[in-house]
Amino acid sequence: MNEQQPKTAPQKYSFEREPAKRVFAAELRETRIHFKDADDEKSPSYVLLPTGERCNRIFAVGTLTEKRKQGDQNLFYRARVVDPTGTFFVMAGSYQPEAMQQMARIEPPSFVAVVGKPSIYETPDGAFLVSVRCESITVVDKDARDHWVLDTAKATLDRLDLDGQTPDSARARAEYQADPAIFRRMVYDALAQMKI
Amino acid sequence: MDYSDTVERVSQKIVSRGHTVDKSRIEQKLKQLVEEFGVPSAEAERTVTNELFREFGITTEVATGAGDQKEINQFQNGEWVTTEGKVVALSSAPSPAIAQTGIFADKSGAIRFVTWSKANAPLMEKNKCYRLESAVVDEFRGVLNLKIHSGTVIKEIESLENIQPDYTPIDDLSPGVGSVKAKVIQEWDSTHERMLQSGLLGDKSGTIKFVIWRDGDVEKLTPGSVYSIFYALVDEYQGRLSLNLNTATVIPEDEDIEVTSGETSFSGAFVHMAPGSGLIKRCPVEGCNRVLSRQNYCPVHEIQPKFVYDLRIKGWLDDGRNARELLIQRENVEKLTGINLDQAQEIAENNPLGMDEVFLRMRDQVLGKYLSCRGREIEHRILVSECAFEAYDPAVLADLLNRAGGDE
Ligand SMILES: [Zn+2]
């Protein structure tokens, strides 16, 4: 039903933290829509994942394959973290000194766990770039990476199973017009690579 | 008119449910309805069947025009129902589109109801009983609601008896409406100006957060006291339940009840290690134990050069849906990081970064890894009693492959 629903009193408290969504690189790359729930500066901003869930933060584990230091006054790192489906473009800048120091100490190739905020840039020629502003990056082992692939496969399938039934899922279906089978295939292919 | 076929059908329905019935009695009833009261024979058949079913205590679904008459615990999403119950709570309407909202209860359960303004329905009064014909059961975020719209017929009826609800163990509560007998085991600082009180309620089975909003003549609960709480709203936010007591009837009980230790379990990725983790210094004054600042300063006992070292990790565990704050104490910190208190002290004393070096080494051991832990929840934070890194489980892979490939 689309009619207005009864609301109970506000339920959100300062001790809560935005969860870090599990999303494969190939899905994050397709993300185009970003929004805020309210106009005030303090309200969190989200991207809408094509499989149908809002996302303020991600947790990803993959292989750091490349890192580059850039900038003069405002030094920052640009890094590529690869999962079974594609590449996360990770940035660590002076606004997150802890992440930058962590990045400085890690040499590719290594398995890394990244916590960060997704952001979408539209280039002047109309292309979209989705990157992850790094909050932390640490070296982990292959076990953690494999664990993450399963975790992310499950989370992605759970989102696909929502099937337009939540407001975010319905919005994603309408805005992206993407075939859910493509993401199901992505999950399958990611899992298939784990078989040895 | 020949009633033998009809009599046979009715009789068969009774006999097939294990009862015996006199066929001449069926015929007599049918005849009376049709010939004396002009009831169409199909309707007469239905009436006699229902009458006999009631007599033999046979329950069955009999369709009526306004939706089946049902008890609240039988409601299903999307159906039209006729139901009888009592208005046990009214709450202030949250928007002009809504004329009235509250809780409707019978002996089987309770449900939130909403009356749309455009329904132009008569407003119901608290503690009165009503028959609602053609109301609609609707689901919102997994919780059933009863919608009263312009086609709903509302009739006040005589007071129903025995609708006092049963208590639900806290651990068995689900979103909707619930009644518990519980003890106030914690009172928390208000985080919102509209909040009168929040804290933790416990019974033998579990604990749950409660909230009372400033609205009308609500009163605070007394920590340590036991209450019977009828018809509270069970809300869900980010997978966690809480009780909103504003709709509830709250009765103080003059007894003590057994309360759980309140342990919860949570698994996820350790996504943030907070400052103040690692090697810390505590105030040595007996009974204080506060964490000292870098300058060895206790907020109560000032400078304490003879501090005591300790280990702890504060941070956030995140399963992708919810993030939970953790406090891990020394024993578990040593287990997770492989660094014990003596080693940590040695690192701090022999390293240019001092205690920061301990923080960094511990962070590198824990951050980004999957952990599962158990502990008591105190003021929104899990005080961890047990925790371990989660191992990769290849058995999950086969299940997920099936799920992902299932639609092909
Ligand atoms: Zn002290």
C-alpha cells in the first residue's frame, strides 16, 4: 500500500553507526544515485546500490594491486583493490590521516580489508566514477578474503531477494532498470572462482 | 419438497467429522427454515450445518460477505476481516491523514489499528468493545496492521470478557504488540529531548530496550522494580527490538522475578578500533579504576604517578546490517592479539611511539577481520565475555552457489 503509514516516535540515536554494506566491485561500479534523507548537514549521505539498498559505508576485502601517491600540498593515495568481480578505486587523503598512514605502510600485492565511504563523481563528459574514500585499510590473510567473498555473495543475494518489496529496493528497480539476473550471475561467477 | 439429498449432505459433513446425528432432526430444522421462515434452501443448508457444527464443537472456516470473522492471531496480510475486540490503547495521530490510531485486542492477541481520516468513520473510545466488519489487514515492515477505511462497519458491542493477554517471554517478542512481565534492570541517559526515559527491561528469557516518550500523562519506571506491561509496541530498528511503552498499560507488581544474565551474541567484521584501545593506565585509588589521561590524570583523583597498566579494545563490529559497539577486556585482548600485558608494557617502554605502538600493533591484528563474540549489553555496548576470530567455512560456499544458480 502506498498510503502514508503511521509513524512511531524517532528511533535513531547518536550511539548508532552506519553499517558497512558488503558489495562486490562490479556492483559498486554501476552505482549512480546518491541522496540524503534530510537537508541538514549532519544527516548521512547514501548511494543507492543497484541491487536495492542504501549504502553509506562499505567493507571490502580484496587484493591491493597498485598504489600511487599523488598531489603536492594535499598528498593522497590512489589504490586499486581487486575482488573476484572487478576493481575498487580506493582513495586515502589527508582528511583521514590514520588511513593514509596505514596505506603508506602496505606494499602491493597483499590482501587488504578496506572500510570506507563510497562516492560518485560525474566527469565533464558524462562518465561516472565510483570511488571509496578510505577510513581504514589493513593487511589480512586469504582466509579473511574468502570469508568476505561468501559474506558479500550472501548479502547481495539477500538484497536481490527483496525483489522490490522495500522502498529502497523498489526505487533501485525503477531507477536502474537493471536485470537482477545479471547480479545473480555476478555472484555465481565470484563464488565459482573460489572452487579449487 | 424433498429434503433427502440436503439431509444426506449435511449428515455426511457431521458423520465425516466423527459425530452421529439424527437425520430426522436435520430434516425438521431445514423444513422449518424453508417453509416457516422462507429461507432459500441453500442458505438453510448452510445455517443448519453451522448450527450443528457449533453444537458438536466442529470448527471450520465459513465465509461471510464481509470477510471471515477471525481472531486477531489468525489475521493474514491482505485479507478482509470481521473481528470483535477491545480498544486497549489510543495514541496521538501522527499525521492529518490519520484520524485515529491505537491498539485493538481480543483474547488471542492485539494489533495496531489505523483509521484513515477520509474513512469518515466514528472514532472509537478506549476500553470499549467493538465489532469491526470489513477491515483490512495490511503488513508494513513485517508488522500486521488493521486498516479501518470507508467500507468498514464499526459497531459498539457489549464488553468482552477474558481478553487479558498472556505475557510473552522477552526473547520471544516479535515486532507488533506485546505484553511482558519484566524488571527494570538499567536506566539510561536520555539521548533525545522528547524522551522521558529509556533503559533495559529483563525477564528470565532475555532483555529488551524500552522507551517512554514525553506524551500525555506518562510516568517513569523505577529501576529495580517489576512491572506487568500490557500492549506495548514492539518496534524494530536495524534488526533490534525495543518496547515503546507509550501505548501500554503499566502495572507495578509487588514481587521480584528472575532475570537473565543478558548475554547476547554478535558476529561480523571488526571495522573500527577506537582511541583509548590498547595499553591503558588506570587510577590506583581503591574503587576508582578510571582510565587516566596521557598525563596520568584521573578526573576524580588528579595526578596518579603510581598508575596500574591494563589492556582493552573498544571498537565496532559490523555484520553489514548493523554495527555494534564492543568493549573487550584484558584476557580476551591478549587472546585475540597475541600480546599480553607484560609484552605490551615492554613494547611501550622500548619504542619511540610508546603506548601508540601497542595500539597500532593490536589494530593490525584485529581490524578488518571477522569476529564472533558473546557478552552482556550495557548502555548500547557489548561487554565481551568471549570472542574469537571466525574461520572461513567452505561448507557455506556450496549453499551459496545453489542459491545464486537456482534461477538459471
Ligand atoms: Zn581515580
